[in-house]
Amino acid sequence: MSNHPADDGQTGIKSVDTSLDIVETLTTEGPMTITELAEVLDRSPSNVLAHLRTLERRGFAVKENDRYRPGLRYYEVGNSIKENYPLYVHGTDPADELAADTGEYVWLMVVEQGLGYYLYKTGGEDAVESGAYTTGSRWRLNATASGKVVLAHMDDDELDEVLDAHGLHSMTPNTITDRDALEAELETIREQGFARDREEAAVGIRGVAAPVRGLDGVIGTVSLSGPASRIEGEYFQSKLPQLVTETADIIRIKHNGARAVDR
Amino acid sequence: MSNHPADDGQTGIKSVDTSLDIVETLTTEGPMTITELAEVLDRSPSNVLAHLRTLERRGFAVKENDRYRPGLRYYEVGNSIKENYPLYVHGTDPADELAADTGEYVWLMVVEQGLGYYLYKTGGEDAVESGAYTTGSRWRLNATASGKVVLAHMDDDELDEVLDAHGLHSMTPNTITDRDALEAELETIREQGFARDREEAAVGIRGVAAPVRGLDGVIGTVSLSGPASRIEGEYFQSKLPQLVTETADIIRIKHNGARAVDR
DNA sequence: CGTATTGTTCGACCATGTCAAATCACCCAG
DNA sequence: CTGGGTGATTTGACATGGTCGAACAATACG
């Protein structure tokens, strides 16, 4: 019935699944009418209407000139999640500084359920805006510098779990898709303390990422990215890693300091 | 059973409501265990578990050291909504400039279901960070300069509807809570083309807001806010209104220009 | 070891989510 | 103004499946 993974025998609420199907369809496909939704999801219009009424009453869906779209309550809930992340709270200012110093994009990423979410993006006045690169969207961990950093600091069980769940998906010809090659890369990352992205997520874009360590484990990453024309040579080899690692340290210190004071 | 408004006889999906109850509780109260949630929402733990399993499988809830919290998919959906707003797409750069020129906070606000949502906040290096003021949260329209601007440009039916739905809630002693006083204020706003906030949303904070007009009606607002100690005198009376209105015009032109090109 | 607490499974009941069909609202073409 | 077509909404009836309680498992604590 549902086309979603993990539709296993487990307990679950099917009607909640349909509401989520509706919202996800509206986010990916754009605003739709009731009949269109009913068509796509293969359910009766009356049923779709019932769901949309519930969602609309709660602010999670909105009718806008005869079409429905997800409501801004998603934005409200999402923002509140973001602001509860220590990485975001303590990371934005240092990230802004790094961006100002380098003129490139600087990112903050966290991992949830084996996928990377970019919580913050800053800077990049000189850079070309590449549409796909934006905050909020999910990324597979093997394809980005930030993702590889997090993978490098997982124990083996976690690593297996993540790779089993999401695989080694290829984004560009340079994406690491071989398990052994990935293991070697992760070892290198552990040794040097940071990761490089050699046009593995998008052609023409290189980057460097460093882990931000919390009291137990990595709480997220800082990364910097820009066009391969600028990110190269000694700058790419040693200067940027140094800058990014320093920024990660600043965030770590702010974070751990704040935690101690919390008590 | 439910404590929510509009629990009228209309058609709706009750189990979706409970899932939304769960998520909203988790956002406002913070991470909770299953039994805690069951307690608060007055339902069986097994039922709460079934909901959380569904939400977790879809990334809309996450278990984090024995407690559940809303998942980052809310952030993802919310961000995608935000980025579809023309006000956001064309407004951030002009807002940044205004913030750089004045050193105060600059905001972009849109209205959904009669409530104001701030999509963007920028600047304010000199200003004190006031916790409640953040993007994403909903505001009643009568209590802010931005809100009043939108109300001023509604037709009477809409105005009645909004005020009936959300009332004239007071935030500070200066909040306009009288219907006639509000009508007079809205008339003034229409005449002068912008609105002032005289410590009506928060004590010690003043602001100015201007409407951004689209092809049919107001698509949102730009506003500027800061401490009453700085926002006063001639600056508050004429300079700021001029700057904010200019910024609104810049956004409007970018917006309408872009729309024409879309064809 | 027991005891308390929370998470999870299971079975059964009946609320309710679902669909089909009928009705209504709206828009155009003629 | 009329009629036909499209999409939204209402209604009623059926069976799915959402719900709860009770039993069970897992864990923590003394």
C-alpha cells in the first residue's frame, strides 16, 4: 500500500503515514489540488480532504488560491529544533568570522538518523550561488567532507548501520563509492583531524571540514566550500585545514564552557 | 477530549491530531519519554509508542538518549516553504543592506492564517539579543509594526475574520487592544504608508515597518527594530520610515521584475 | 536478589478512517 | 440564461485498524 521503506510488520499508524505522504508530496511537487493529490497518492478525494482539513486546522497545511501547500508551522517547529542544537547556538558567530576572513561559504552540519543536515550557511559573497546547496536539505554522509568527518568518528557498528541504511551513493565521478576506499579515507581523516572534499559532492566544488567535539563524541562539523579554481594548492593543502580546524576549536570551547556553566 | 480550538463537528482525522499533539508537546515542553507523553496527553503508552514509531520512521521524530524530540525533517520541510516565498528570495539582500546601514535588526514577515511569521532576521550587532525575538515564531498582528501594516491593507471581511480568530491580545501596556483605536491607527498607517511600534510588542523596543506590495496585495513586510534609547526623535519620526520604505520598494521592484521574467 | 519503573508485545473491541456514490459549487461555451 | 463539465464537499455504510488494558520484558536501583 505505502511505497515507503521500512513498511515492515511493526506497529504504526497508517493514517499518520498518509498525512505525512501528503505533506511530503506537497513539498517536493509544489502546491496541489485535492484531486491531484488523490491521484498521485492513489486515495479517494474525500479522504485527502479529511487529512488536509486536519492539517490546515493545525497550521500544518494552507490553502492558497485553490491549492494546498505545507504550512509555516513546519517552519516554526523546525526552527525551534535548530535553535536547540548547541552547534548552532555557539557556532554561528565563529562561522561568520571564518566566512568573512576567507570570502567562501561556511557551513554547520549535524547528523540525524545517518543523514547530514546543514543547519547554517554563511558568507560566500564572491561565490556563485548553486541552487542545490542550501540549508535544511539532507545529504548522504559519504559524499561530503562534513559527512566523512562524522563517519570517521563513528564506531564500527554505527558505521555499518549507516552504510547499510543509505548506501554509498554517487554524486559525481569523484564520490567515494567503494567501501574499502572509504575505510582508508576515514583512517586518513582520523589521523589528520579533518576531511577534504575533492569535487565529491558537486563538480567544481572543493571543501574542507573539521569535527566539533562535545563531551561525548562529535556534535557536528564546520566546513568551508568554494570553487575549485580558488580552493587549490597550498591554500587547500594546509591553510584552509588550519583555519577550519581553528574555527571548530573555538566552537568546541564555547560549547563546553557553556555546558559547564549550565550546571 | 482535545483541547484545541475548532474541534467542531467537521470531518477530520483524529489520529493525525494526536500525532500533531505529540510533536507540539515535544517542541514546547522539550524532549520527553513515552510515559511522560502518555501522561500529559492522557493516552495509553502503547498508543504513544505507535505514533512515535511512525514519526521516527519518517524522520519527524527522533529518540535521543531515551527521550523523543521532533526530527529535523520538520526543519527540512520548513526551510523549503521559506525558500518558496518571494519575499524571502528577493528580500534578504536588501534587508542585509539596511541592517548594515543602521546597525539595527531588520526583519521580513509574512502572514499565514492571520498570524505573522518572521522569515528572516539580520543585523543587530550592537543590539541586545532578546530571547523571545527570533525567526519562526508566530506573532499576533495587532502587537507589532509589521502586523499592523498587514492589517491596514486588509479588506474589512478579512480584518474581522482575523480579529475574531485571534483577538486583540496585549503584550505590553502600549499594545493596542481597543478595536476603535486600532481602526484609527490602521487609517493613519494607510495614509503615511508605514507603521510604528511604540513599545507595543516588548517594553523598550521600538520599530518601523513598511509593506512590500506584490501584483495583488501585500506579500509581506520589512521592519526595523531596536532599543528605544536609539530609536527616537527625528530618526524615529522621519529618517527610519524613509529608509525602511525605500528598502520595501527595492524588494518590490526585484519581486515584480522577477515575476515578469518568469513568463 | 527483589522491587519499581519504563518500554514493548499482544489480543480484542468498536471507534473511526476509508471509499463510492450522490450532491453541491463553480466556470465556460453556446 | 442554460447545460455540461470539472472539482470540492457531504453522506452513509462497511471493515479496517487505532485504541486500550493487561501481560510481559528490560532495565535500574537499593
